[in-house]
Amino acid sequence: MEQAVFTVNNVWMMISTGLVFIMHLGFASLESGLTRSKNTTNVLFKNTLIPGIGLLTYALLGFNLMYPGFAAGTSMDFFGFSGFGLTLPEGGETNKYNVGYTYWTDFLFQGMFAATCATIVSGAVAERIKLNSFMVFSILFVAVTYPIIGSWKWGYGWLNTLGFWDFAGSTLVHSVGGWGALAGILLLGARIGKYEGKKINVIAGHSMPLAVLGTFMLWLGWFGFNGGSVLSADPGATSRVLVMTSLAAAAGGIAAALTIMFTTKKYDLGMVLNGILAGLVGITAGADQMGVLDSVLIGLISGVIVVFAVLVFDKLRIDDPVGALSVHLVCGIFGTLAVGIFGAKAGMNQLMIQLLGVAACGATAFGSAFLFFFVIKKTMGLRVTAEEEIEGLDHHEHGMNAYNLQNAEVVEKKVKTHDNGVSKEEKVLA
Amino acid sequence: MEQAVFTVNNVWMMISTGLVFIMHLGFASLESGLTRSKNTTNVLFKNTLIPGIGLLTYALLGFNLMYPGFAAGTSMDFFGFSGFGLTLPEGGETNKYNVGYTYWTDFLFQGMFAATCATIVSGAVAERIKLNSFMVFSILFVAVTYPIIGSWKWGYGWLNTLGFWDFAGSTLVHSVGGWGALAGILLLGARIGKYEGKKINVIAGHSMPLAVLGTFMLWLGWFGFNGGSVLSADPGATSRVLVMTSLAAAAGGIAAALTIMFTTKKYDLGMVLNGILAGLVGITAGADQMGVLDSVLIGLISGVIVVFAVLVFDKLRIDDPVGALSVHLVCGIFGTLAVGIFGAKAGMNQLMIQLLGVAACGATAFGSAFLFFFVIKKTMGLRVTAEEEIEGLDHHEHGMNAYNLQNAEVVEKKVKTHDNGVSKEEKVLA
Amino acid sequence: MEQAVFTVNNVWMMISTGLVFIMHLGFASLESGLTRSKNTTNVLFKNTLIPGIGLLTYALLGFNLMYPGFAAGTSMDFFGFSGFGLTLPEGGETNKYNVGYTYWTDFLFQGMFAATCATIVSGAVAERIKLNSFMVFSILFVAVTYPIIGSWKWGYGWLNTLGFWDFAGSTLVHSVGGWGALAGILLLGARIGKYEGKKINVIAGHSMPLAVLGTFMLWLGWFGFNGGSVLSADPGATSRVLVMTSLAAAAGGIAAALTIMFTTKKYDLGMVLNGILAGLVGITAGADQMGVLDSVLIGLISGVIVVFAVLVFDKLRIDDPVGALSVHLVCGIFGTLAVGIFGAKAGMNQLMIQLLGVAACGATAFGSAFLFFFVIKKTMGLRVTAEEEIEGLDHHEHGMNAYNLQNAEVVEKKVKTHDNGVSKEEKVLA
């Protein structure tokens, strides 16, 4: 390959790496925005450390588990390991690894991906998990589960040999994260006050601006997540992927807005955000295989699915504060199957292979996550005390408030639910 | 063109597309920061859906209205349409359309531009417009008005033939959006409490950090808005445009800070933000035609203009919550005229052509926006009820608060306006 | 050089410029998040104007002081000046200045760097400095001190001739800014209430989400700060620098989290943020000279150092609201020395040269900053009145609140320190 093309490929991949990095800010903002302010420091703390933990464990272990050197298309390998740590391959850093960019770019791009898996779990178990316990889980999940499953497809393992298609990780990243989240929720239980008898209470997030900021950062980050997954700067392929990705996001947001409007008569902003993310997750498996109409349809369907998924999980009393299961697990599965339904690879045979991939990755991700969480529960404990949960994790784990607003002109919302003619506020203060 | 150069052009245009996308986060942050917290969800909702609506309508209609295939420089065409939907031109996605990047990149870059037009309107009509009504207006304005006007210059229509110069859209984007905003404000009227008798009340925004975040995102986004408008990665042209753009932003912010300081004796942060944006809008029409001194002067003048424009619009009782008219309409016009006053194209003849372009685009944009808003007003209604406006749009349209701050250590500002010796607070709580 | 390679180099440098620009948003967010809400507008105001002031003064003066045209490696020059303003060199804008990108890109990239110096000072002197006085200092420091010191190394002056190594500015940017901060703090004194008798009070920041947002923006920005300091898009060199930079940031965050955990039993989020920044500052001088293990070690050490530095400065009653001294001064010095300890240039001779560079730049930066602040103190005054400081700088300097939260559901933290059985809150309201 010509030096100039190699250089521009590498520049595009470095930019994509930066964009995937910024998704971690997106997750931090979205998850803290959609949870309560008494747990904000805690949510932020996890999301701030995860990229660091992800990069270091990936450097030590994950990268060489995920790319163990299987020969493409010739094997049915399930597991391989090419040794601890980062070592330059023969030929050095500009050895045209992956036919297009340097060894270092490859590591950093993949390392940023790895950490997103743990971040997806983070939101789902928020507001009640012990910090230490979550951190131990994260390390195990990012260092072991994610790269081994990833090697099955992207490391040229058995799923790749079978013809499984997951362009940028609807399954390998999003549903894997989603399965981890489900395992965590099942072992943790719901937050105090979420379900009372037959009643499902809404526990509102604390800051819509943060949630919106996070969603925009994630959409932007997806330019690198999907655009970088072309693994070169090929003009046709990269730009096509960006268009399909953005059309799906657009359609997802609009579909979710209309779906929730017809269901509840309110324009629910949180659902629009989930719809955008649902569209993004849905297109991720096949962003390189879809046409314009396919992408819009995948986005629309994802946007509808995500709204009902949120309602169904609530009915099942699976308490997911940020909708991570609906977005990443459900739409991750849908997006993977969509490769067999829409676009260039559509066909019953492909659909069956997609289903097999979803099932195999799902069973492994859920099984290992359940095991990790279970052992942690039995040893370190998984959940904070009721007192800590009620008062907020920020005080107990961090000894601080996330917000200290002085001199702000605060006009309190008058309390509306009166009880014996005395407002709640009056009872507290009078 | 050599493959490597084509690839790097395309990379630069994709990056620029991402940067223009992030301007939508900028507008969302700026507009919600400068309005009241009781309407924050509403403002964010609009700004979150607009990019999606923009992209989908542009794919269906706008792109082919804006680039209808006029032959450059040979016609005086006003209207053309090359058919519904996105279809790859002959030669496919890497057909070197626009001599430098792919068909997909072109669509996505232009689509991100299109949506900014509606976003400019959004802030100006905030805090009192019905959500549905605004959404219908947005679709019409982005799908029809913006691309038709755009075709006159960028689609090689009659204004281009005459020699009108608008490098990146001081007129075609910013003043067009500004005229739409003016039409909306005139039909909506001012917010309740803004003008009482002869008094002009300040209705303060609710979060300066959000406003600052938005302004920085917009400045960054302008790297793509102007830098991408070179339509290639040409090193000299792109980097020169970035320098001129940033110098104008810098000068605009400083000029506005000093102007408001000398006028009111206070360092008004909102005015500095408006000054930066004014400088950016002002340089946009001629960023490729100006030298260093020209750019600084255009920035300085824009920064002064914007401060007085804000004061004048208030005197005229034209209630623009975020200063969109002063920034986008007034400085958009100034910037377009500046092409005839400063830089490589300066001259009386050019100035007259610039004036003609401003007038033609203005009349069309204002006229069509007024028509759309008027029909909407007579059919769906345009303005929320007084009760909804006073209680806030978040409750009525969205059924939620934008903020829920628990466990925040809030030290309330003591209420200063006493009434019979009893503070407002005491009356509420005692 | 081939045109395609020149173009891609220039694209990478423009992207890096945008990333360094976004560091200013990072500083604005971090510094306002870590200080009190009554001073938020003030902090934001400074950080919003600094990039503008930086660019304009750099265009007028700084660029030509920093790159005065010393001949590389042949002289022991301390001072030079190539004239006022920006003038295209012979050969024009694409004259392959710096063997890789345009004159304009060079100016803008370096100009964005220059302004960061003042931003570092801004946080350290926050909450008590007069706005005008700070602005005058900024102009002097950015226009004179920073570029002259910079010329010693990057402008091929005497430190470069001696073999001093500071890849992207651990000393030339970060410690220089840190020395300026120290001079300011010493002449200003501590904030009211920070130190009472033997007691060191914690003055908590007002918004952890803002602080986290700022830190992520800074990490992202460092992709351009260090990645762009390669001064080309060379695939091996740029990608290697990004990996080393990110590993150091990761290690810094984790080291700081563990260090503060073992010290105080609390997971202090602010310290994690400082740890990440410490790792970034620490790797900056030698990001192109380090291997994987070196980078992780430098990050770990920086993350430990920064925690103890914060504690030591507090013991010394040097009141630095945002930890700027610990991050930028202390870790800037450590990072510079690390070039003589770790990586390709390690050796006693190099270490001595590094020490000389640290001392020379430090003495000059501190001396000039002290002089500027001293003269300002004697003429304009440096510190706001006690009344202004207590009520907040936002009211007095800006006449506004940073936040106005209406309709927010605020549940106040019940006051825990009772006094005669009556809570503080009851006394205020009853």
C-alpha cells in the first residue's frame, strides 16, 4: 500500500478512536442524567474509571485474547491467547497490520471498544451496587468475557468461519454488555421503592440536559464506532456507513417519540433519547450491508421496540434505571438478526447463522457475568445497605455531594400531594 | 484525482460533517441554558429531534431540491428538483462527485447543514410555542424553504450566476434561519411578563454552564461548518479558513465584552457568548476571501453590532429569548455585505450583488416562514395557553421536570422583595 | 513531499488544533465544576475570553516571539522577534513550513497551545481575583512570558541546542502555567474561610458532572495536544504517542483512586480526575520517547504524586481551589524529569539537562508572573473585597446568577449539625 493511503487510513482510525473514547463521556452523562442526584458522584466515578480499567486490562490481557492469531476462515477455534502485554509484532509499528494502520492504532481503537461493554452494565445496576463489587466485575468482564467472545468473530474464530456477520458489534459489544447487565439486575434486585405491591413507580432522572448531552456524544461517537469499523478510510465504505448510521439514529428517535406519544399522550424526552440509541445499536451489526430504506426501517423498528421493551421489563419487575437492557440487549439482538432480514446479506440461511451467533454469545456473556456477579455476591457482597441506598451512594461511598448550589435562585415546586390538608413540605419544616 | 487525495478529502469532509453535527448539541445547550428551567425539557426535545427530522426530510426531498442539477454559470434558474429519495448517481458512491468526495459524504454534510436552519428558529420562539406546531413548521422550512433558497447559490442557480458570494452560509443558513425566527416571533408575540407597560424585564436563563458549553461546541462545530465548506482538504484553503474563522470569533467575543461593559458596567457573560457567535456568523460568508486584518475587523464589528441589536429588538418589543435574531439574522446580513466591503472581492458592484442576494433570500425566507406559521396558527394554533406558559411547558407537553435535585446542598438566596414585611418564602412555608 | 502526504499531515494538524481548542472547554468545565456556584459565571467568563485573548495576542506578538527564526542547533539564543502580526512567509501558505503543513495551521495550532497557559492560572486564582486584573495578567503572560520561554526549546533556542527534551510541553506549557499560578496564589492569599486557625476546611466544588465533563474533554483534547506535537501525521509516531498518552491517563486515574482510598477510606472523585490529568501532564514531555511500561509507570507515579501534592499544598496554606499546582506544576516537573529516568533518552546527563530546563523555565515563569501580579496589585489591585468574595463574584462583577432553577423538584438535605436542638434550617425559615 502506498504511504499516503496508509497514513490517511491511520488518521481516520485515530479519529475514530477519539470518537469511541468520547462515548465514555456520553455514557457517563446519560447514566448520571437518568439517575438520581444522590447517586450522581457514584455513577460518574464508575464511568470515569472504566476507560482506564478497560485500557489497562486490555493491554495486559484482552487484546491478545481477542486477536490470538487464528488463521482467517480455516478454523473453528473457540479460544486462543497470544501472550501477556503489548509487544510490537515483527516489522514494527508501521507493519501494515490489518492492511491499513499501525499496531498502536489497532490496540487503542479496540481498547476503547472493550471498555464500552462494562459501561453498558454500569447504568443498569446503578443506584444500588457496591462500588468495589462493580469494579471487580468490570475487570473480569472486560478482561476475559468480552475479548473471548470477540475473538469468535473479529479474531477470526468459529463464528467468523460460519459466516456470522456483526459489522461493529450489535452482538459482540452491545448485547454482550446487555447480557452482563441482565445478570447483574437479576442478582441485585430492584431499587427500593421502584415496585410497591402492584404499583410501578417512576423514579425520575435528575438532569435532562446531562442525558441529552450524553446522547449527542454517543451519536457523535458512533461516527467512530461504526465508521472506524470499516478498518480503513475507504471513501465509499466509510461515508456510506456514516449515512446509514445517522439515518437509523434519526428514524429511531422519531419512531420512539411517536410511539410514546400515542401510548401516553406525552412527549417523553427520555424515550426519544432511547430511540436514537436504539436506532444506533440496531444498525451497528449491518451498517455496511444496508441501503437507505433498510437503514430507515431498522431505525424505525428499533425505536418502536425500545419503547415496548422498557414497558415489558418494568412489568417483569426487572429494574433498569437507564433502559440499558432495552437499548443494548434487545436492539442489539434485533440489529444482529436484521442482517439476515434486510440488506445485502438477507436470507434464511444468514438469519439462522445470526440467531446462532446471538444465542452463543448471549449464553456465554450471561453465563459468565452471572458467575462473576454470583461469586462476588457470596464473597464481597453485591448490594449496599438499605440505609445507604436511601440516603444515596454519594455520601457513603464518596463522602460528598455531586451538587452544591449556593446563591442559585431556587423556586421550589409546591408539593401537590396533600395529606390531611398538610403538605409534605410543611410537615418537614414546620 | 489521485486515490490518496480523494481519500483524504473525503476524511476531512466526514470530520467536518461530525463537527456540524455537534453544532446541534451546541444549539441545544445554548438555547436551554439561556431559557428558564421550567421549559428546559421542551427546548431540549425540539433540539434533539431536529437533526433527525432534518436528515430524513433532506434525504427524501431537500437534497434533490438544493442540488437539482443546474448547469454552473449558464442559467438563471430559480427552481429544480431531481426526484425523491437518495439514489446513487451513475458511477456509484466513489464517483468523485464534487471533484473530491463521495455522494454519501456530500449528502450527510449538506443534511447536517439543513437542520441548523430550524434550530436557529427554535431558540427564538422558545418558551411559548406549541411543540407540534413547531415541529410541523420545522419540517416545512427544512424540506422546502431552505433547499430552494440554497439552490440559488450552492445548487448553481441564479444568484450564483450573478456572482453572489456566500462561502458557508451567512445568508443561506444563518439569515434564512433568522428570518424564519422573526416570522415566528411576530406571530407568537412576547413571553408573558417580558414587557410590562414601559418596562422591559430581564428573563434570565437558567444555566450559564450550559450556555458556555453550547458556545464552545458551536465554535468547534464551525471548524467543520466553514472548514468543510472548502469542499476539499486543500491545505492552504482549509487552514486559512480556520484561522480567519477563529480570529473573527475571538474578536467578536472581546468586542461584545467591552461594548456591554462600557454600556452597563457589568461583564455580561451572555453577551460575550453572543459576541463569539456573532463573529462566527459574520465571517461565514467570506471566510475564504478575507485576510487577517479583515477577519479581526469583521469580528469586532459583529461583536459590537450584536450588543446593540439585542437592545434594539427589546426596544421594538420583539422578544427573542436567546438572541437568535441579533446573532444569526443581523450578523448574517452584515457578514454577507462584508464580502463586498472587505477582502478579495470588495467593491461596489459586489456589494450591490450581495445586497440583492440578502434581499431576495430574506424576502423568500421571511415570506414562506410567515405563511407556514400563519397557516399553522389558524389551524393547529401556535401558542400554548397562558396557564401552560406560566407553569412551564415541561409539565404540560412532557409531564416531567428537567431537573430533580435531591440531596443537593442548596443554600437559597434570601428573597429580597418583601411585601408587608413578610418575605415571599415565609408566606409559602409558614 | 508528495501532495497527498502534505494534505493528510495538514488534516491531522487541523484536527489536533480543534482538539486543543476543546481543552479550553475542558478547563472551563473543570474549573467551574470544582469551585462554588456563586462564582461560576466569573470562572466561565475568564475561560470563555481566554482563547480569544490568546489567539489575538499570539497573532500580534506571541507567534513571532516563539518562532523568531533561530537556526536549529547552531546557536544559544535567548530572545528573538520576527515582527508584529501574521505575514505569509515567502512561498505562501502552502510553503511546506515545518516540512508538513501550512503556515496557517502552524499558527492556529500554536495559538491554541498558548492560551492554555493562562487557563491553568485561571483555576488556581479563582474565587477571589479581580476580573480586570486577571485579564491584564493573562494578556502579558500569554503574549510575552509563554512565547519567550517556548522559543528556548520549540523555537530552536538555547535549551534546544543543549538537548533539553519537552515533547509537547510538560514544562513549556504546564509547569510554566503552574508557576504563574503559584505567583498569583502567593500574592492573593487564601480564600476566606479556607484556613481557620489550625483547621483546613474543605470548600467543595459545586458540580461534579461539570468537573467530569471537563476532564473527559481534556483527555480527548490531549489526543491533539500530544498527537499533534508530532507535527505530522506519521502513522507510527502519532499512534504510538496516543497509546502512551492514554495509558498514562488510565494509570494516573487508577493510582489516584487507590491512593486517596487508602488515605481517607473514601473514593474521592475529584482526586480521580486530578489523577487522570496528572498522568496526562506527566507523559507529555516524553510521550514520543516512552514504551508501554514506562508510560504506565509515569502515569502511576503521577497519580500518587498528585494526591500528596494536594495535601502538602494545603498544609503549606497555599490555597489552590482546583488543584492546578499539583497537576500542572508538580506533575509537569516530574514529567520533564521522567524523560531522563524512563524511556529512550534515560540517562544521568539527560536528567541534568532536564533539571536545568525545569529550573530555567521555572525561574523565568515564576519571576515574570510575580512581577506582573505585583505591579497589578500595586496599581489596579488584585483581590476583590471581602464582601464581594462572600456574596460571590457573580453578583458584583457580572450582576447575575449562574443558575436559576425554577420548577425543579428540590429536596433539601436535612441539616445535620443541630444547635440547641433547632436545626439551622428551622432557624432560617420558622
